[in-house]
Amino acid sequence: MFNAMNYVAPVWLPGGNLQTIWPALYSRRVFGPHPQYRRERWDAPDGDFIDVDWLAPAVEPHTNPKQTLLVLFHGLEGSSRSHYAEAFADFAREHGLAYAVPHFRGCSGELNRAPRAYHSGDFEEIGWILRRFKAQWAALGGGNVIAIGVSLGGNALLRWAEEAGDTAALTASAVAAVSSPLDLAASGWAIGRGFNRLVYTRMFLNSMKPRALQKLAQFPGLFDRDAMLAARDLYEFDNIVTAPLHGFSSTEDYWARASAKPHLHRICIPALAVNARNDPFVPAWSLPNQQEVGQHVTLWQPAHGGHVGFPQGRIPGHVRSMPDAVGGWLCKAAGI
């Protein structure tokens, strides 16, 4: 089983970049049926909406009293079809958990209504979503709610746990973050350099810029179109679009206030942070140590794994080991 002590990447897949790219594109995601989802649309308090994908068939907690619900918050430009989301869906199916993926605004295939989108420190949105899950699940006769956040979604989830403090337990029994940029300035620096800039930055901007143009068509004058199109990295894009749209004065202000690392000691529920030390996006030197995080936070920091990779097995490999380990940790931490 994968964990900080014994995970080793396959010999045929060396290095953090290969361990990031290959699993996302080619490794096996599931061992059972390909996950099928049932979609719900939730109206947000500000008149906007999010789309939630539930693992089908339809959830019936009354047939399995106190069934646990696993909620996954996806990463930047992710969805319920991301490789890690489907792998966690397979884990949930195998272990008898209900499973849901709430899409951040604009990520479900339909543009959201409001000017705002989502960002790495969106703890208020995470809180609203989790409270609704808890209420809805309790009304159906379900039991615990546990949550996993991947990359951006993991940082935002931990920011929620930090802000919620000792009230977090009223909503979620345990949380985990995988490959999350807990120090956004360090990750912004890393992704803006060398190979990362040529490959990952370009990939993200090729998705984010067209969506920003759609948003600008909805709300003319929302930001400077030419400056956005000229942005060469995430720092510049965040400075023009993400930061001002979400109440930050600059990229520096956004990255500083949205980072989970400085506040991990405030978490009062069981929390797990998993970061490979060869993650191209998250420099090993930026990771927290156990003295910085407090008694409720567990750190897994294996040498290998890349960014949301952690492949195992023979070519083409599979990505179920990380969900097995993280999902198992969440269930144990929540007393399931």
C-alpha cells in the first residue's frame, strides 16, 4: 500500500515529470466498472450555481444506514472525469461509500453566472458546499462526511479546516489533501520556470484563457482583455484575473492569504497532507514539517510520486494505490 514510508515509483517511470504526465494520460484508473455519474445542480447563495456529480446508481442511504459520504474537491481545471477523481470513485464503489464531486464554478462544462470563478483559497465556498452535503446527507439518513481535496482543491479544503477551527467537526469527520500547493508563492515560482513553464504553464493557460474570454463576453470590462491574452505565466494571469475578481489586491496578496501552510496548526479535525518530494509544482523545500502543523495533521512526504501521480504496477501502470491509502486513512481517522 502507498504511504510516506514505503511508496516507490516503478523503475520504468523515473522522475517527477514522468510520474505526473504518464499517470494522467495512460495509467489505469479503475478496477471495476467505469464510473457513471448522476448530476445535481445546486443554486449558490449569491444566485450562481455549481454542478455536483454523484457516483451512480442513485444513493439510497436508508438501505445502508449511516453510510459514509466521500466528497472530492478537484484541482485547477479539473472535473469528475479527472484521472484521480475516477480512481477515488472506484475506491468508493469498492468500499461501499457514497461519492460526490462538486465542480468549482465554471468547471462542469457550463459557464457559471457570476463574474467570480474559483481560487486556491476559496474556503468560504468549500464551507458552503460541505455544510450543504452534511445537511442533505443527514436528511437522507447517511452518516459521516469525509473529504479529499486534490492540488488546488486540497489547499482550499485545508484553508476551510483552518478557518473553521473547532467547528469543523460539525461538518466533516476528516479531511485529506493530495499534491496540494500549501505555499502558493513557492509553487508559483516553481511552475513558472524551465520545463514547467514550457509544458504545465502552457497547458493551464490554454484552458484558462478561453474560459476567461467567455467570462469577459458575459461581463464586458471585467478585466483587461489584451493584458490577459498576453499573460505568459500563472503569476501574470492571477494578477490580471484571479486576484482582482476574488478580492485580492495582487498576485502576492492572493498567494499569501490563500496559502494553507502558515495556518495548519489551527486545524482541529484529523487531516492528512500528502506531497511527493519530486512534485514538479510543489518544491520539497517548501513543504511543512511536523513541528509546524499541530497534533491533528499527518504528513506523508514520499520521495516519489510526481504531481497527483503515484503510479504502480507494470506498464501502463495504475493510479489506485494512492486512493486506497488516502481513502483508507480517512475512513480510519473518521472511525469508520
